[in-house]
Amino acid sequence: MLNNEYMKRPIIKSLSNGLKVVYVKFDGIETTRFELIGRVGCNYENPDEFGVAHFLEHVLFDGSQKYPSRDKLKGLLLDLGYGGNGSTGRQYCNFDAHTLKKDIEIGFEYLSQLILEPLFSPGSVVRHKKVIDQEIKKRTNNPSAYLHELLDDLLFDDENRSRYIGGTVEGLQQITTEKIHDYWEKNYVGSNFVLGVCTDLPENKVFDLAEKFFSKMPVGLPNDRMKAFKKREDFAAGASNRTDSKQAKVVVSYWAYEWDNPKRYPFSYVSHALGGSPISRIPLRIRQDQALAYSVGSSYKVSSTHGLISIDCSMDESKLIDVLKTFDEEISKLKTYNVSDTEYSRVRNSVIANFVFKAESPRGLIDYYTSCTIRGEQNKTIEDVINCYERVEKDQIRETANEIFSKEPKIAVLSRSITKEDIINAWGLNKIPPTKPKNIVKSPHKLDNNLQ
């Protein structure tokens, strides 16, 4: 199915400080793609550090000891027409760069300066407080982002996991230069990072440069790769009412299979069959047959500690109850009946094609292998994963659907007036055991929160 580039296993070596270097040879390309990923996201913050991991990512771009300004540090790439970026998530922080292969040393220089010798100037911290303040407020005013914050609060019984990665406007003022430096010193150590390089250049060249530029990275204790948070297993419904809502939004989520669980392969078929394409079950019912909504679909996200399938839809508020009932009906069908041969073939082709499409580039290839390595799974090639998908049988699709959808859902709704009781009635639940309401990040537009 694939050419030899995708059949190759990456070569992985560790430096003496614990940094893993992933080398992927991609013959015939003129570029080099870098991916630096660290197990240093907001999950590893202490309660008095909320928002620091994300704040640190911002500050790192403001210069290093050798390149003491944002323009000089970013200029290493930008002045030559190259690029690089960074992002912070729950578990990881990512930094990337790309250059022509003749300038591979510049890519190494840029990434090493970025994380090994930051300035931490007080002026930079003051400026980023203003910037991140606006970032937090922008997210609060984004209905989709706000809905998923409400969902996180329903999913977890852990304040650190259910909050926004950037923290709060109030907490932002408590972040100091010292807190940022301490977080960097404790977490930015070799054993928490993986550096991926995809290039046409030979293996010895890449590992020699990795040693040259990253051997000074400090040694330290690794963060827990499988750090888990207390998940809610009971039914949970949350309704947030906003008078400025133009459309109602709903997301229904179930805990599913984590990264290391082989059942995630047949369950990927389940997710796609439900809402992975315009002709999947729920889009066909809701959009084409019933004309209830335009935007509807499903997603299946997988991490080291858990998986989550979410089905979401935006619609006129008057149609929300009918949408929830349709969700329930289609989920019940997948639990009971095997998919047809036609649907099985269509879903199988689409799942495999989507996976391969992401991998058919230097960026996709190195993203995949660095992700595998930092999660501790270092032996699966692209071909191995395709084989896992190809071995999925129809009975496995029904069995995994039945196992996951027999669990209790978490349902979050953003609308002008829908209540928690409306959600429960629409889902066909007559009695839900009472649970203690949880607090969520307040929105200036939120008038009421109803949490089960």
C-alpha cells in the first residue's frame, strides 16, 4: 500500500541526559522537519502554578542568553524564510521548526536556544500577562471552546484537569517570574522530552548535531507518563444559559479506549460510522433526513490514560431535544446490530485513508513517531498501524460499541434556556442519582449553570 519510506522504523537513541532523539529518514526531500515534544503540560502544575506551563511557553519565544530578544531568536528562522511555533496542552508542550536540509544546524540551534537558555526578563512577563489576559477572554467568548470547558468539568473530579490550560484572569496576576523559572527548572529536563527529526540527511549527522546542541540539557526526574486524574463514571449533564446564543450547541461524550488498548482500532470504526463523514449515521439522520442541523459530527481522541468519543451538533434551540433523541437512537442501534458489508467497507477505507493521509508527509511522519515515543510505544510503524485497522472485524465493531455506550454519558449544552432536566428527559432517563454540583470557570455571559 505504501512506499518504502513508510515501512521504515525510526531510529531512536537517548542522550546521556535522558533526551530521546527520533530519526526518520525520508529519501529525496530537500527539507528537514523538527518536532520537540515535552511531558510538561498543565497536568503537571501544582495548584499554586495554574497557568504557568502555558505562560512559560509564551515567554520562551522572547529571547535567549545568546539571542536576547524575540526578533533575534525568531529571526534565526524567519530571516531565512523558515518557520517554527509552539503550543501547550494538558499533557504536552510542542515546539516545531522546519528548514531546508542545508540549514539543518539552524533548526537545532533555534530549538536548543528556545528551551535551554531562556531570558525570563520581568518586562516579558508583564507583557505576556496582558496578552494571555486577552487570550483567556477571547476563549470565554467562543461558544465552542466554552462548551468544551463545561464538558471537562463534567468529565473529571479534579480541578487541575477540568480547567482551561491558560488558567483564569484572576490567577494570571499571581504568576511571577520566579514561578515560571521554577517550573522550567523542574520540568524542562532531558527525560521529559523527545526530539524528532525527519530529513534526507544521514543518521550520524543528525545524532551528532543532537549531541552538540542538546547535551547541555539538564538531567532531572521524569514526570509520570501515565499521570491519571479521577474520572467521573456516573451520568452527568450540564446546561449553561447565554442570552447571546445564536444557536444551541450540544456535545455528548463517553469514556473510551486509551492509546495502549488494542480495542481502540475497532472503536475508531464506531466513531467514524456514527459521525466521521457526511454520510455517516448521525449526519444522515440529523442533516439529510430530518433537516435539524447543518453542523454535526463525532470525534475520538486518545491519550495515554484515557480515550473519549464525543458527538456534537449546533442547531436552533427548538430542535435540540430532537437532536438528543436522535443521538440516543443511533447509538442504541450500533450497540445491537452489526454494520452491513457496504458500511463496513466504506468505513474501513475511510479510517485507513485518513490515517495514512496524515502520515504521508515529513511533518505527519515525525509527528506520529515522536508522539509514539513520548507515550512509550516505540515499535509500531505506519504499516503496523494499518495492519491493526485492516484486521478489524464487524463483530468487534458491535462489541466495542456495546461496551463503551453501555457506560454513562456526559452531556453538555450551551443555549438560551435549555435546562439540565430537559436534557435528562430527552435522553430517556427518569431518575438520576443526585451528585454534588461542581464549580466551573465563570463567564461574563453566563446566567445559569445546571450541573448533575
